[in-house]
Amino acid sequence: MEEEKKHIDELIATYLTEGLDKNALAELKAWIAASPENEDYFIQQREVWFSAVSREAASKYNKDKAFDTFKNRIGSRKQVEKAPRQEFRLSALWRYAAIIAVILAVGCFSYWQGGVNVKDTFADISVEAPLGSRTKLYLPDGTLVWLNAGSRMTYSQGFGVDNRMIELEGEGYFEVTRDETRPFRVVVEKQTVEVLGTEFNVDAYPEEKNTYTTLVSGKVKVDTDGQTVILDPGMQSVVNDEKMYTRKVNVAEVISWRNGMFVLENHTLEEIMSKLARWYDFTVFYQNMSLKEATFKGKIPRYASFESVLNILEKTGEVKFNVKNQIVTVYQ
């Protein structure tokens, strides 16, 4: 029994550091599928592996050092496991955290190793920020990404090896690691943004008529339907079914969502309610459609209660709200 466990540990360690041949990979997959306990154990070991890798390692990977750290941490965990304890299963929260770590670890492994076996075995990686939350993560190339509420990002196992392309639904902020040989591309429904190394924000929720790309630093190229524009810092491109144009914007306002704020500068009520709905998860109805065009200014903390946010808007005297079962009716 002990020998079998040691063999499995070796398979996992080799898988995470060097990759397995076809037969060994099939053996590991069969062992994982044999029981929920095996799957839990594999998830925990991959979590340990990921925790052994720092952000700096994402841009300059030291396989031997990471492998030693990984084995040391496994050894430490085994020492703890030798003490008498009750059998347990991962809580829902811990399991969720472990799965997120696994997603990131698989992405890093694909980048470092070339990912031949991994790309053949696993599907594309998808990361979501549920309604009412934000997600922060590092891509395998070291790029920092923030996803706003109700957003999804997808990238292939070949990211950082074959390409640096991601697909985005919703809103994301990117601090891109420079790599002149592999441009970083963000693909949304109406456009593609291409950069080498820069900071920018893309707002591309499918239900909205406009797609916004805002440049914080560096340069980006925005392509859509044969049209191309190059943005300078402080500029924003606006793309819809009819046209594409650029304008100068307050960058701090555009990216305020990263800092937990709703900054409203001449936003229409329709725009404001769309943003609030993704954070507080509600459906909105208007008794009078002309109310959608009312404009507001101000700053609202994202972590304020829903009731207090609506009270702030009502104090303008422009609108009133009736809330029932996550349905908000706007009237005057």
C-alpha cells in the first residue's frame, strides 16, 4: 500500500515537472478516475505545486528549484498526516479554492513545458468572475488580469507557447508582460486588441451595444471590420455595429472598478443600472423609457449595501425605485 502511494506521488511529481509519457499518463488518469478520494488527493498535490511557484517564476522558471520545493512541501504535509485525525472531505469553499489553483497551475505548466501532453489531454481554460465579485489572476506568461463581475476569460493550453491570445466576455484589466515575439491579443465579439506589453482595460459585455478599450500605458492596436486604430495613453476606442471612434477619457474613472468603486461621471441611468445589476444581481424595469437617459455624477463604494446605493440615486430627485424579489422597478 505504501509502495503504491509512493509510486503515485512520483507519477504526480513527474507529471507536474517534466511531463509523462503516454502510458504513464494513462495510468495516472485511471488512478484519478478510480475514486473521489484519489481525485481530491491529486487536486491537493497540484495545489501544493502551484503554491511553490512565485509570480517571478512565471517569467523565469527554475524547474529543479520548484520541484525541490514541491517535494519538501509534500513531505511536510505527510508528516502532518501521520498524526491521528478524523477522515474528512474538502469543504465547498476549500474545494473551490483548490480548483482555481489547479486551473492556474495547469496554465503555468503548459507555458513552461510546451504542454504537448497537457494540450492533448485538457480542454481550454476558462476563468469566470461571478456576479457580485471580481477575480484577480496571473496568466502563464506573468500577465496580471482583473476580471469584473459577470465576466469570463478563456485561453488555450498553448498560451505562452503557441500564442498569447485570450477570448473575453465582459470586462477585464490587463497588465501585459512584454514579449516582442508573441503579441498579446484580446478577442471579443466586435474587435481584437493587440499589444506587446502594456496596461489597458477592455469592456465588452455581450448585452451592451458598445465595446470600450481604454489604454492606461504603452500602446495598443484595435482592429474591427477592416478598421484599425492605435491608442495612446488616456485614449479610449468605442466600437459598435455602426462605427468605431476614439476619445480622451478619465482613465482613473474607467478602471475604478478594480479599486472597489463605481465612479459615475455623466453616465446615463441605463448605464449605471447595468453596472449595478452585474454587481448586485438584479433585473431592472423602467416604467418610463425616457428615464434611461437621465445622467448622474458621483462615487459609490462597491461594497455599500444595495439599499444605500439606491438611496443615493433617489436623493437626486430624478428617480425612485421599488425593489421586490431581486426585481428593481424604476419610476418617477
